[in-house]
Amino acid sequence: MTTKMIGNAVVGQSGGPTAVINQSLVGVIEEVAKQDGIKHLFGAMHGVRGIVDEKLKDIKSTSPVELERIAHTPSSALGSTRDKPDEAYCEKIFSAFRKHDVRYFFYIGGNDSASTAHIVDSLAEKAKYDLKVFHVPKTIDNDLLVTDHCPGFGSAATFVNYAVIGDDLDNRSLPGIKIDIIMGRHAGFLTASSVLAKRREDDGPHLIYVPERPISMDQFANDVNEVYARLGRCMVIVSEGIHDVDGELWAKKLKEVTTDSHGNVELAGSGLDAYLIAVLKKSLPKARMRADTFGYLQRSFPVVVSPTDAQEARECGRAAVRAALSDTRSGSISLRRLPGKDYKCETFVTPLSTVAVKTKSLAQEHINAAGNFIMPSFVEYLRPLVAPLPEVGYFK
Amino acid sequence: MTTKMIGNAVVGQSGGPTAVINQSLVGVIEEVAKQDGIKHLFGAMHGVRGIVDEKLKDIKSTSPVELERIAHTPSSALGSTRDKPDEAYCEKIFSAFRKHDVRYFFYIGGNDSASTAHIVDSLAEKAKYDLKVFHVPKTIDNDLLVTDHCPGFGSAATFVNYAVIGDDLDNRSLPGIKIDIIMGRHAGFLTASSVLAKRREDDGPHLIYVPERPISMDQFANDVNEVYARLGRCMVIVSEGIHDVDGELWAKKLKEVTTDSHGNVELAGSGLDAYLIAVLKKSLPKARMRADTFGYLQRSFPVVVSPTDAQEARECGRAAVRAALSDTRSGSISLRRLPGKDYKCETFVTPLSTVAVKTKSLAQEHINAAGNFIMPSFVEYLRPLVAPLPEVGYFK
């Protein structure tokens, strides 16, 4: 296998969008553009789907001005896919690569994308076809193994904190119980990130619940009652993936409530938001309550972005191309925090197998004993990844 | 009645917060601070509630640096209230004013706040007590009479457009049907404002539904089907106050669906979001669908603010104080668009009775014949009120 191969390259984006996934894409494009050996850089429209359907667009000569505009645009400029290729699907990808003389494959996505890259890499090796395969990390959930953190997370966490700061000011002005439901079905990193919004002693969030620590509905209601009695209000941040001590998702318990309250619109809910309010209404029938689910805004809101996240996402794209031009055959780009007083990360390559399939959870040490708040150790990890948060003015 | 009275002033904030309601508050404070005649400026904590409970904080000497920080902070720095004072309540307000030698009352809020100001003004007049009463407009709904538009609306519309632009990019990358539910129980201005997010021919929003035009569920489903068949995706913006041709709120129809689908979590919904998805699933069982309710983020998100809105909110606060020092006894500050090529507004005073009680609706001429989109006439009205929207990059 030659280190620098003459041939074409393919880049694709996969899974849920982030605010900075196009930074990684542009990082790949601008680094490839420097290489004489790579003739065409094909953007695969809608990820692996675009490879097997041969929807490939040559994007190597996109102008720097256009590239910069794309880099600052949230969501996947090439389109994305939810397809999770199995062995047979990957055979089709590989066969498209042979047909188009593709020698470099860059895939930007989460752990499923790393798996796809891993299978394609194995197929190429078995066939003795020279192919360089690099996965570029992306996820607002921050749940990839090996890497210190994932590009996309810092910007989603920035959005969540802006929203929670505003919402806490709203809740101060019209006191009551406010629940915000945050993305992350299995990993609580994004939910936990809301801890930064608490800057004054009585600021919200007052309670934070992550999927990594099961909590009973009774405990949840007790916690809220305690804060409400003390402050006359309560800001609660809940992960959509929260589950009960019996291991069942709270979101699944909805059915019971719906059945209990046949015909009762107040209690029936298809969403966790309605369910949590129904649970709290039992002990706090008169309190003002409202739940909002932040939804897709967390992953695609423009401009409210972490500069560190944007810069690292770009650098991960560039690093993938540099690695592909080295002796390494394949791998996933990861971030490593360097020692020292000031925050700094460097990229390195980890084998695809170490990132594929499995995911990372929020460590138990970052969750308090009561399972209802986040520890300072997580704040220390988190702060450099998030943009500076808005100052808040108030009367002394 | 003297034009310039020696005495104290009270300022309060009422109703749902906005991103710029503190600009109006700071406008009042900085203009009052210039006046020798006004000894104390009391901030009423949580609006009229703070007046009757005598929770008054002297804020006249707040430093300019602190004031500027407060001005840029969303939500009501003095706290807010949902109390809608009747005659008896207003008697208590008036009696607190007598006790504290209050001669100036500035109340920042919507049409209910104008009503309160109006009743208090009448009581003072009847009692021959010299009192100047001025209402300062505020509402994200933009539903006050007389004024060209309301401070708070332009910033909420800016947030909504940022969110819809990001969400449309998200929907492009993973195509499907996406519904966003926007605040405004009776007025469709904020929902209609999302029209600015559509900049390219195939950009969303593709459909916009406001409360001012009833729409049947069949028509709604047909509209979505048509767009989905044409583009393979559909972005729908729906006001929370949308209602059926029989005049009933769609949100109220939930109960029927809940009853129909006893035990079926998919169909049961306490929210309009789940209901709309249930309606669409009948004709599009396989389409990817998701609905998000933007919720409180629309009224309290920090930083994503319209500079014009912020400046006008500030100016309305200042204008109220200037008016109070003129010969006018009472009134509501309103905005009037000046003729000319470039957008410019000036403030003027309208009698409290013209703003109290009633509200404004989106004019029918701004809604298309099919009742599913917004006309260019509204875009013309809206554009100067909203911040410049983020540029979007894409591959040609």
C-alpha cells in the first residue's frame, strides 16, 4: 500500500446534524484541495445512501468564500442519513468505491458511522484494495469512546445554557415549576451541561436528572417539592432518556398514565413533558407548572456556537486528511486534552474498532449522591468546551 | 394639576417576559434619574402585586453600568405578575400610591396592563389626586391596538426565524415532516413572522397556519401531503391558537383523539404537537414526522435580539417619562412609522382607553387565499423589525 495514492476521495455526513458538522466537512475539503494526488473529492449526498445510489457531487473546487459560508451553516450541507449499513450494505459501498477509483473515504458521524467505516476498511483489506478510511467524530450527545469530547457537543451545550439562563430569568419573574427536557436518550452529557447556567446561589437549574442514574417518581416529586417550598419556584432539567429505579424509561410509563386517565386530557400525554407534570400535580395541585422540550433546536440553531467547538470540528476534518496521507491505513480522529493551566486539545488517531458500536456514559463520579445534580468535577471538564455565557444584570 | 410634580414614581413590569422588556425599564429609570422633582423611583416587585404588598425597591440610583447590563438581560428584572386587577384591586394600588406620595406611575406590559393603568388613572381623577399614569407597550404577540408594532415582538420574531432557519436545514439533511408550534393564542403575528426564514424557492416554511384563519384538519392534511409529494419533505409552522372551521381550537380536539385511542400512546397527546402528528399519520403512515413546541424560549432567549426592537423598547420607556412631564395626564406610548424609503418610527401618546381591553389580529389581507401561507405585504411590514438573519452556505 502506497502512502500517497493517486485516486479519488469520498466524504459523507451521517446521523443527526450539529451546529458545526459542516466545519469538519470544510476541514476535509480544504485539506484535500491541497493534494495533487487526489483528483476528485466526491461529496456523498445523504451519507452512505448517496454512495450506493451513486449520488456523488465533486466538491473539490468549491471556492474558499463559499466554503467559509458552509462552515458557519448548521446541519449537514451534504445531507444526512439514518441508514446503519450492515455487511451487505458495506459491500455495495465498497463496490461503488472500486467503480469510481475511490482511495480515500472520510465519514463524519457518531459511533454508527465509525462502525460503517470499520466494516468498509475490513472489506478493502480482505480484497487487497488500497483504501484509506477515516472517521471524523460528530455528536451532540458526546458519547463516543476514546475521545476527550465530541465536536458538536460544545455548541449544543452552549445553546442549552443560553436557553436555560433565559428560562431561569423567566421563571424568576413569574415563579413556578419549570421543566426543560433535553436530548440524549442514553448519555446525560448534554443534560448535565446545563449546570453552567447556575451562577448565583438561587439560580436554576435547581435539579438535574440524567439517564445514568435511575430515579423513582416519588424521589423526583419529593425533590421538586423541597426546592419549591424553599424558593417558591423550581427549575428542573431532565434528560429525555431518564428512567425509573426498575430500569424502565419514564417515557414508557406514559402508557399507564394514559390508561389511568382515560378521557382526561390533563393527564394524558404522548410526551415526557405532560407525564412529568401529571406526576407533580399529585402533590402540588396548585403550583404553576410548565414543561418545554427543547427538541431539534439543540442540534441545529445557527450562530449560538462555541468557537472552541467550531475550531476543533474544523481541525478534526483536516486531521483526518493528514492521517490518510500518512502510513496509517484507517482510524477515527480523537481529541486529547493537553496538560497545563490553559485548555488545549490535540488530535490523534485511534483504531476504528475502539470507537465503533459502543458508546460512553456520563461517569457516576460527576453525579451527586442524591442523583439530582451535577458535581464540580464535570464543570471543570465542561467549561472550556462551551462559549462564554451571557452576563445577566439584576438589581442588588 | 401641575405639569412637574414633586413626589415619587413607581415603575412595574407585567405579563409574560420578553427579551427587551428591561430595555423599557431602563429607559424609564435613566429618564427619571435626570429629574430633580422625582425623589424616589420605586420598582414594584412583581408588578401590581408588589404595589399592594408594598414590595417597593428604590432603583433611582442604579449605576449606568448596572443599568446597561440589566437592559441587555431578558425577562423582567423587577419580576412580573399574572394578576389582572379589577376595580377593587386598583383601589388598593391607588391607596398605596397616596401613602407613598406617588405622583408618577409607569406600567410596562400588554393590554391588561393598559387596563390597569386606565382604571388607576380614573380613580386618581375622581379623587382629584394629581397622578401621571403611562403605559409602556410590551408583548411578543404584537397584538396591541393603535401602535404600529409592540416592543418585544421583533426580538421574538428574530428568535423564531433563527430557529426555523436551523430547523429547515435539519429537515433538508434528514427529510421528513416537521411541525413547529409557535406562541400566540389569538394573534398570528409571531407565527406569520417565520415567513422570513424562506429565502430560497424550496426553503421552509412551506406552510404557515395562523389563528386568524380557521382551517379544517382535512385541508391541513391535504396541504402537507401536497408539499411532501412535491419536495419529499415539509416544514409546517402552526400557531398554538389555530382552530377548526367550526370555530373550535385544534388544541381542544385533543380529547377526542385521546378517547379514540384509549391506551394508544402514539395517538394520545396532551399537546397540539402529538395531535397534529396523529392527524397526519392517517394519510402518511410511513413518513418521518416530528413536532417541536418552541415554548418559553421564544420570549426569554438571551442575545438573539433585534437591535431595532431593543432601541425602540428603550425609547418607549424614555418617552413615557417625557410624556409624564408634559401637560398630558395619562396615556399609552405607541409607535408610528414615518414615511420615507428607510424605516423609522417615532413615539406618540394615545389615550389609555384606546389600548386597554381589546387586542389586534393579523389582517386577513396578509394571509393567502388558501389560508396556508403569508403574503408579501406582511413581509414588507415585518422585515425592518427583525434582526438581519444568518446567511446560509450550500453547495451549488
